[in-house]
Amino acid sequence: MAERLEIHVVADSTGDTAARVARAARAQYADREIRIVRHPRILSEAMLRTAIEPLAGRSSTVVVFSTLVDEQMRSLLAQLCAEGRLVHADLLDPAVTALQQAIGEAPSRTVTSVGVGEDYFKRIQAMEFAIANDDGKLTHPLSAADIVLVGVSRTGKTPLSMYLGYLGYKTTNIPLVPGLPAPRALFEVDRWKIVGLTIDPQRLHDIRRRRVSTLGITQGKDGYAELAKIYDELDEIAAVLRRLGCPVIDTTSVALEEAAIRVIEVVEQRRDALA
């Protein structure tokens, strides 16, 4: 089996631009495991060295994508990649060079926010949608959602739905409760929109136990934070997810950004397969 490849995104802002290019490029290698790692807001040489130097010598498993605008930082990154024998793509330079040739003026090379793009209001609406349809509180029909997340309590549905909203995807998240039937609407919405979330039982046990402790609640008899009951709960909900015919993503040790990427990819692939 081929080794997992990592695309390290280096940016002086959020890294969204390079991450989107990385996702588009990764889609061309669907049979390879490719992980995107972000290094946002790299504003000093020390930060750049900290991000890149540990990658030295991993030319077969690492690719670096960058969108740095400062000339000195760009030169240092190119040097570090050359010294570490790392494949590097400066994503911004060809575009800026093309503009320079057309305009006849050198770019300012100042780090600045990209500003309000044409997708800005779409993202705001998606974030508002995620808030309004959080944790089973459905203020819009499921058909209005781009993505529907389902799973047991504390599998990360809320933060993931909020992040997907930030990326511009209207997301609803619905908790599945053992002993209660899944909402009927789940079986009526387009199935390609639905993604199930699961988590390692021991990890879920730890999360719930901390939550119970933080809230100052004495452990009750419902088994919310009891490991044996959690195993039973996950088994029961797994059966529901099979009935829904939806893909399931394990959030145990996956960063929020990576989980979002996986959700987007699986939803878009399932949607396109029906087109």
C-alpha cells in the first residue's frame, strides 16, 4: 500500500486559498491517502523554520503549497524546501507575476486580508443556518441543508457544522438518541446529504465524564457516561446509520479541518454520482 502523502499548506493568513487548491489537486488522486496540514499566519522566519525544518528529508511523503507574499519569507521557504529536498509549489507567484506583466507595475508584497469576496454573504448565511439548525433544532426543512450530520451526543457535530458553515455549506446536525426513533425527515431527505459521525467508545466515555464533572452533575442511571452503556449506544446508533445508508466518519483523532474536508468530499462525491 502506498504511503500517505501530506500537503503542508503554508500561509501568512488563514491558508484557505491554498487549502482549496490542495483539495482540488487531491481529488485527482482519489485512490491515494492524502492529508492536508495547515500552517496559517506564518509571519516570521522563526515560525517558518518551525513549520518546515521538521519535514526535511520526507520528499516522498510531503508536498508544500504556499501563498506567502513577503519576498524575504518566500525566498526563505524556497531555500528550506531545497535544503530539505521537499517538493514545493508557490501558488501565488504565477498569478501575481501574470498581473505584473499585464499591469507593468511591481506588486506591493504586503500581507493583507483578501477582503469580502463573492462568497462572503453565502458563508454568512451558511453560518447563520448552522446556528439555527443546531442539535436537532430544525428551523428549516432538511431539504434546505447542503449537509446533514447525524450521530450520538458528543461526537463533534456542533463544532463541525459551524466550521462547515464557515466554509459556506448550510449544515444541519441531528443527535441520534438510543431508544428513540430517528426523525422521519432523515429518511425523506436526499441520502447523499447525510453523513454519520462516530467516535471511539473510550474517547466518548472520557469526554462525557468530563462534561458531567464540569456541569457538577452526579452520574445518573441513564448511562450517559458509563462505558458499557456507551458501547451499547454506539451499536444501536450504528444500526440506524446503516438503515440510512450513509457514510460514517470516525472523529476520534481527526482535526476539525480534516473532518470537514472528509465530509465535503464524501457528500460531493455521492451527489455527483447521482448527477
